[in-house]
Amino acid sequence: MILLLIGMPAWAEDVSDQASLDIEVSDMDTNASSDPISLKLGEELNLSLESNPTTGYMWNASFDPSMLEQVNYRYDPASPELIGGGGVETFTFKAVGVGETDLVMRYKRSWEPDFAEERIYHIIVAE
């Protein structure tokens, strides 16, 4: 399961007229990352991807720092009592530049040159 949450940060001033958007994408939808994601300058994007770091695999983000800033990361195990169980990695990015860019996510082991999976999200940031 992939979950994209888009919205203004909780600390932002006057968010009453700012739109908030939640996007859910199924792992079965292989074209899920082909649709562009629209953000406004200053909005945050929460990208949640299923993961199992106990196998050595983790998601790695690659992006243009003039367009996006990674402001948070967390891992939530599905069942903390289960050793070796999977969970969800959540990356939070803030739109810091206007234009179009790609957010590339690769599921890989840090010591291996190849990746097991790649997802590319096209981001459009407007003022």
C-alpha cells in the first residue's frame, strides 16, 4: 500500500482557504506514479511506502533540492511485537520551488548497487 498525503503543515498560518488532498495508491497499480501530483508552494507531501528494513531493503529518495525539501522521515512497524515484520516508511517533503520535478524513490539495500523497485512521482509546484 502506498499513501500520499498532501496538505499544509500544522504550524502554517491561515490554512482555512488552503486545499488539502489525500491520495491513496495501491501496490497493485503499477502506473500509480505516472499521474502528476500538484502542490502549492509551501505545501507538504507525505509519501508512505510499505517496507521491511529487517531484510536490508529501505526506500531511498532522490529529488531536486531547489524544488523539494525533505522535512521528516519515520518508520512505523505494522506489528512492533513481531521480529522481522514489515511496516511503512513515511517521507515528508515540502514544496520550496515553483516548477516541475521528479521525486524518485528506490527500494534497495545500501550495500548493493542495484535496486529492487523504482517509483517516479512527477511533481508540479505552483505559487
